[in-house]
Amino acid sequence: MSSKWISLAIALVVILATVSNGSASAADQEFDAAAIEFFERDVRPVLAKRCYECHSAEAKELKGELRLDSRKLLLEGGDTGAAIVPGKPDESLLVDAINYGEVYQMPPKSKMPAAEVATLTKWVAMGAPWPKEQAADVGQKEAFDLQARKASHWCWQPVVSSPFPVVKAADWPRKDLDRFILAKLEQAGLSPADSADKRTLIRRAYFDLIGLPPSIENVNAFATDESPEAFEKVVDHLLESPHFGERWARHWMDLMRYAETYGHEFDYPLPHAFKYRDYLIRAFNADVPYDQFVMEHVAGDLLDDPRRHPNEGFNESAIATGFWWLGEATHSPVDVRDNEAGRIDNQLDVFGKTFLGLAIGCARCHNHKFDAISTKDYYALCGFLQSSRRAELFLDRHGKIRDAAEQRRALKQQADTLLAQTVAESPLSGEAFSKYLLAAREVMFGASKLDASAVAVEFKLDAPRLAVWVKALQAEGVKQSSHPMHVWHSAAEGAQPESFTQARKRLADEQQRQAVLDEKYPLFADFTDMSSWFVSGEAFAGESTTPGEWNGQAGGAQWLRPRVADSGRLGTRFQGALRSPTFRLDHRNIYYRAKGRGVKIRLILDGYFMDVYNALLFRGFSFDLNADDNFAWHRQAGDISRYVGHRAYIEILDHGDGYAAIDEIRFSNEDRPPEEFNELAPQLLSGDVSELPDLAKRYGDQWGSVKEGVGVGSLEVAQAELLAWAGRNELLAIPDSTAQELEALRTGWQKVEVPDADRTLGMVDGTAENERVFVRGNHKRLGDEAPRRPLEALANGKFEVAAGSGRLELARNLVEPSGPLTSRVLVNRLWHHLMGRGIVASTDNFGVLGQKPTHPQLLDHLAAQFVSEGWSVKRMLKTIMLSSTYRMSSTPNPQAAEVDPDNLLLHRARIRRLQGEAIRDAMLTISGRLDRTLYGGSVPTHITPFMQGRGRPKGGGPLDGNGRRSLYIEVRRNFLSPMMLAFDTPIPFNAVGRRNVSNVPAQALIVMNDPLVVEQAKLWAKRVIAAAPDPQQRIKNMYQVAFARLPTENELTDALAFIEQQATELGLTFDQPGNDEHVWTDLCHVLMNVKEFVFLR
């Protein structure tokens, strides 16, 4: 090898060595004594005091994988990269964070004093001096192995149907599930408790299935029915009761964080929430298969064959998607993108816990610490919601709105054909068109000052029709450059060659302005193609208006402006919404060339929708379109300039008896756009035209093209506008027969009844887009794109989104019969509500941090049976309730309690406290006040003087809620019922599948003192007195109504003694207490306070 190549090789080795050791050199850089002293004296104490708690070797939990107790580790950085760039404080993330920059604000609780910030900034500027240090012990980061986690935890494993275990007491099982319970008991040397007595059992069944107590007649009928099927008859009756749906809807509402206000500061109303509640009642009563139920919740708006309301025929499936939007909402967020991230996090929390029994939100900032859920999983799911939108859906009863739209479309097509033929055969030829223009000019600007009659004689034209032409050409709108007759008006006034020169100059100026228009006012939409827009309802009809389309609303020979998004094309009674594709907001203003009335135009930025309640920080994001005369530019500005760079879409809402016609939408940082010139102008002024007759002929030629093109659908937009102008001003000589046909079509149009559209909150698809990973959960630090897909651990092969958001494909993945979670989670919920504890106690968390199933084989048996029997909730409930396990007594067994102290093996039934709603409903039932009406708007919350705060309603509802069941009482987030809160009704912020069951003084105080309870006791006393004259019989009836059993002898004696004692205290004689309401009210109140009233044995 030559010396030349040897030298080159040595040089390369040196260079490579230098590069490879670059980072080490930076970390090991030496500093002078003064710099080290500055670090030790001023810098290290600040780092130790402010940072080491979370970012050092001593931290209990290292945050962000970042350590600040080593220069080398500072340079390596954490999840978000290097913490410092020595010598460059402006580029250092640490310096940005301690200055509370846009990305991070550290320390999180409060900003450092300015002197400390200056010290750290100076230190970084000095090159971050640090004394020589030994290599830091960084430990071994635990790798995230999703497949290993999936393989090691039970919930990800397939559902397996195990053989039924062999049991000794073979005569005890009534159902296959009993064998799994009995086998575990026998393994522990235990025996199951005896069956509960009939009165206990029927009370248990009634509250479990319909949430109401049984009547005396119900109890006695069951108690005297000796047939083997007696209990099955009760269960079947309750499953068919319309009140079943009410009880089980309330369970589901806990998961959906159901409320009817948004909470936060002013507790604004959440629209149409009760319709979702009513949907749930109907769905549970109809025993909608659970797989269908899940599909409807996730993607009910996208189903090809949605389920219909049994009586009213509207789309039931789409209503379920309203659950996505039942969460709390914040008005005027300072960081709207963060607000969106928080909203989606809440939606995914509900989705994950409800359908999968998983805490998906734990993967928002980092891979899940314990479960097989990666951060990429989390943001992949975010993409489904990022590609979807909040919407008020239109409910079309019996399809009457759709039918009305079809009828009007048919009439419109007839009119289009008739008018096309009429125009083609019209005596208004191109030559006649020219003559009328010239004649009208003479009337308007001629030197002879002749009137229309005289000019008509001169031009051999019809005088009345010429007067119509003159009026049309004198209209103010003709002067606008966008008008098809603008060129004529401009030239006719001067009628000299220089007039044409000026007209051409104006045209050139307008064309130049047009070029500037496109540059300064970028076009967003001109509606020549609406395929990328999203349409709901019938109003916008899914396409823009076409050239030659009849204006049925106006009637006669009138046409709509072509290439316009027009919600009034079928009439103003139709409602609808039009939503744009998602776009990046790059300008301060949005301009709409539009006309209309009674329509709202909104800018939805990062999914934010609360500006309609409070526009603070979002002024101008919504405006009402009320300009019915002519197309004009409408500006949307206000606070929009604050949000340049954000993602947004436009929403045009026609929710009333109005309309919107949108011609163009443009963006700009400039003032209002100039008026656009009409596209006919260049053709009319081209060449050497310099006299009015020449210009009139060119207009005549254009009219001739209109007559030829209207019949074959080949009109250009400008020609269609010329036709519309002629029709609008009655310039066509319409034969009487044609006018009569048009009038008949107009009459038919008006006779088509368009019903009011009901609306409900729901979800619709928007622009499909994937979310990017937020590094450490920070939306300002974006990582890799996360393509939309289900959790990787649940993906069955390759997942593909066919179109749109992909929610439909996600829903199908959820209900795959082979899926390990959906069926398990649901049957566990049913078991929890019937038995008081789930087979998996942590009903909303099947992950590592959740509790393990007490009977895993039983859980799989029920899940497999549930799927094989068509996902029927009612059938599964019946299976469980007819089992020997459900029918056991709750009587304690001291010997069994020693072996199974927490009753995890179910050696007896659990004593369960009723939920607050059932307690209140039971009181209303026994008092006779209960209104059993199903469905409808909620009764306003009763507001007490102690319920104070912002958003407090001006007037509350009645004390007893008009006697309606508790689930029909309005749920106001900031003003929840004190009684419901005392009895652990969850605060509606997150999914709650297992309520707390507390035992606190507030419960006793509520039942003792609440005015509602006292009022119901009085009403019950009146019923008691009226039902029987004998005090003993009254007491017996009271016990049967309250506890589904007769009183014991001691209880009867005590009750009679209480009556006499109360009578004595009230000063009544011996024969008076029999019908005294005060005495009996006190006894009724006492029985309501007995523990047995609020517990199930």
C-alpha cells in the first residue's frame, strides 16, 4: 500500500474515533476551578432543592426517564431528548421548562424564583460546568414486551369452555354454573347455604330486575305457588316488565358518566341527553343482543342496516353514539388543543373500562406500567375519535322527512324538464334578446327620452314586456360586477366607443383583482364538488345545485343559482348540517359568499364546541347568517387570529325554518374580498366589439347558447346565471298552459308536508386522520404517527379501515366472538349486580392491577354461553337467577365464615344495600306517589337553599320529582341530589361499574330528616289508614309492603305499643289514634328507617 493511502487510512481512523467519542468528550469536558465553584455553590443546591425529588437516583419514581444529577445523563436526556445544549440556553429544554415555556413548566407546582432561573440559565450559557464524575449508575430500563405481558396475564387469553367439575352434592346444582360454585366450596370443605325463603327471594328478584318492591299480591301469589316453575314465572314476568329497562339502564348510565349538564364552572345544559337514557331503556327492554348494542355505541351512525324504533321508525342505533359526548366540558380553555386531548382521554377511559374492562388511559404518557397496552395503542385509538365529530343527529319518524324530500325531488325533476322544454321553445330568441336590450337602452339612456310604449313601436316589440325589461335592467344588482348584465349596463350608459374601452379596462382591472383574489384570498370551497364535505339531514341534499335547477320555493319560471350549497333547495322546512373537511387554520379571517336566514355558521377548532355557551377566548367562532337579499361576503374573524396553526372544520347548521346558500369560502389576512366579475364578461368584450348593437348581439348569442344547453344539461355556470336572471324578472314569454303546469307543481310542492325533525346528540364521521404520539402525554411534543387500529393485544390479524373514521371496523373487532374481553366483562357486570360482587371484583379493570377472578372457569363458562346464546342479556340474567347460587339464603354460618371470611367462595348470598335510586323509588311506591310513566324529558332537580354555586338553576323542580322514578330526575353535575350522593350514586365524571357502598351518618340523617322522606311517610300513612280499619292488619300490611314479609309477634307488639305511645305524646284519647295521620305517619317513617328497608337479604 502506498504511503498516500496509509496516511488517508490513519486520518479516517482518527476522524472516526473522534466522532465516536464525541458525546463522551462533551460529558467529560474539563472546567476551570472558578466554574466548578460556581456550580457547587450556586447551581447544584438549586438542582437538589427543585429537581432531584423527581429527577435523580434517589427519586422514588423517575419522571420522564430524565436524571439531572449527572452531566452525562443531562446530555443524554429523557423521553423528550437532551435536557441541555451546553453554551446554548435558548436551545435547552431545561431552560425553557424553568421559564414555564409552551412545552413544559417545571417545577410543576410553582415557578422557581427569578434568581434561580437566572442562575441555571447562566450555568448552561457557561457550557454547563460540572466536576469530574464517575459513570452514573443508570440501572437497567425494563423493556416493554407487549407479547410477554399478553402471555402472562389471564385476561388476554382466549375464553375456554372447561368441562363441568365433578361435585359430591349432585342434587344441589340447578344450573351448570352451580357446579363451578359448589366445586370450590367442596374443595374448601364447605357446603352452600340453604335456599332463601320465598318472601326474601321475591323481594330480592324484584329489586334486582326492576328496582321496585313487590306488591302484597305479588308476594302472596308466589308464596302460595307450589309449582317447580314458580320462581321462573316471577323472573319471566320481571324480565318482560317495562320497568326492567329502567333499572338496567341506570346501571349502564353509571358507566357512561350520564349527566344532563356539562359541569365545570357554569354547569351549562347538555342537549338531548334524556334521549340517550330513553334509548337505553328501550334497548334493555327489547333485549338487543349485546354485540349489536356495542356496535351501536361505537359506530351506530355508520351501520348499513340500523335498528329502528319499534313504533316511530327512526334510527335507534345512531342515538347510542351520544355516549361519547356525555362527559364534562370546559368553556373558554386557555389551551384548546390540551382541552381536546383531555376530552378524548375521558372518552377512551369510558370506552376502555366499559367494553374491555381496561384502564387504557394509563398509556397516555408512557407504555402501560403493567398491562399489554402501549402508548402507540392509546394514540391509535385517539385517531378514531380524531376522525369523528360531535353532531346533533336528525331523527326521522317513520321516514316521513325522507319521503317528503323524495316527493319534492320528483316534483323538481318534473319542473326542470318542463322549464328546459319551455326555454328551448321560447319565442325569446337570441335576436329578440338583443332587440329588447337595445330598446331598453333607449328608454333608460336615449336622447329622445321616449317612454317604453313609443320605443316598443319603434323596435316592433311588445310594450308591456319591454317595460319589464327596463325594470329588470334598472335593478341595483345589475351594477355589481358579478351580475351577468353588468357589462351591458356599464356600456349602455355611455354608448360610445370609449365606453367599451373603459369597460375593457374595468374588466382587465377586475381580472387582475381576481388574480390577486386567489393569491390574497385562497379559495377553500366553491362547491363545484361537495364529495369531501359531510352532510347530515335532508336540507343540503348531498350535492350542490345544478345549472337549470328549478327554484321550487319561489315557484314559476325561476332557477336556483348553480354550484351552490343550498339548504333551501327543497324548501326551508328541511333541516340539515354541512361540515367541511378538516383543515389547518393559516389565516386570521374566513369569508363566506352567501345569503340566507336563520342558519348558524360555526368554526369548530380542535373539536371545541362550548363557544355557543360562552364565547370568551372564542369570539366570532359562531355567527348567524341573516342576509336574505343577495349573495355577499360575510366575515368570520374575532378571536380566530389567536389560533392560527390549529386544526379546524366549518359547520353550517340549518336547524330551523330558514336556509343557507353558500357560493364560496375563502381564507385571508386581508379585509373583505372584492366582488368577483361575471364569467360572461371576457366573452362579451373580447375582440373588437365597440358598439352597442355588437354587444347586444353577443348577449343574444349567449342567450341562444342557453336555449340550446338547458335541454341537454350543458349550461355553463355563467349562462345558468343569465337564465336565472331572465326567469327571476319574468322576461320569458311563458305560455299560459306552462304557467298552469308550473303552478300545479308549485301547489303540489306546498302540499308536501315536512314534519319537524327531532334531534339527538351523537357522533358522525369527519376527515380521516391518524393521531401522532404525544411524547410524555404532551400535545406540544409530537412523536410518531399512530395508525388507527384496536389494541395490538386484541388485533385479529391485519386491521384495515375501509373508509372514514374506522369506528365501524373498531366496533366489529370489539364483538368478535373469539375476543377475550367483551363477553367476559359483560357477564361479570351482570354477576356483580345480582350477587353483590363480580367474579372479578374490579369490574372496570381486568388488568394486572385489577383483582383476579375468584372463579375463572365459571367466568369463561358464562362468557362462552353468553356468546353462543346470541349475546342475550335477559337470557343470561335468567340463567343466573334460576341457579341455586342466586337462591341461597344470606344467613351467616360461623363455621363457613372462618374458612371464607369475605364470602369469596359464595357459601351464602351476600347482604346488599339498595342503591339510592331504588330506595327513593321504593318510598314513592309504597306511598302511592310513584308515576310509572316511561320515557320523556327529565324533571328538574329539586334545589335546596344549601345547594349554591355558579350555574345554579333559577327555579328547581318539585320535591318529589312529580313522582317520577329516580332515573327521570335531571342529573346536574354541579347540583347533584343530596340523597343520591349520600347513598353513593357516582359523580358523573368517569366510568363507574362498581359503586361504593358506604355506611355513613349522612344516610341515616337523610332518611330521618329529608323532607321528601317525611312527605312520603305522610302519603303512606293515608294509604294505610284507608286500606284497613284494624290497627293490627294495617301493621301487617305495612310490613308486607316494606319488607315483603309479615311482622313477627314481637314486631307487631312493638308497633302497637309505638302507636299508643305516640298517641299519648300527642294527647289523644284511647279511641282516637286509630285514624290519626300523625301517629301512623310516625310509624311509617320509623319503618322507612329500619335497615331492612334499604337492604336485600
